[in-house]
Amino acid sequence: MSDYIEDDNLKPSVRKQFFRRRKSCPFSGQNAMKIDYKDTRTLSKFVSERGKMMPSRITAVSIKKQRILAVAVRRARFLALMPYVNG
């Protein structure tokens, strides 16, 4: 038995491989953004609408820069530049 309907007009479905483009870290390389706790506009791109840090698998931030980014977000929150929770 086959997985598809046998008909002269229908060909068996061939599954194409999904190609995922490799993401690059936005904080490394030339012309990269700098991580600064005073730059809340840049930091808010990496924080969800609920105020939680977005995971690096979504934002493509490297592990080393993700730690530095987390410290910057914590500092900005402590100094009341950013909210802890967005209602």
C-alpha cells in the first residue's frame, strides 16, 4: 500500500527540505549596536510586551551578549528607565 492516492494525474508528494537562514547576532560584527542600559529604545526590542526578556533563539543574540543584555535590562529597570511589567 502506498501513502498517496494512485491516479495518473497525481504525482507522489516529495517533501522539500526546509532551509533556515542562519541568524547573526545584532550586537557583534561591524556597525553593530552597542548594549547600553541608558538606551531604552534598543533594550525594548529585546523585551516582550509583557516586560519579559525574549529568548535568544528568537532574537538571535549570542549567549555572551544575551548575558550582557540581561544585565543592562536589569539596570534600566532598577533606575526606573524601563518598567518591570507592562500591564
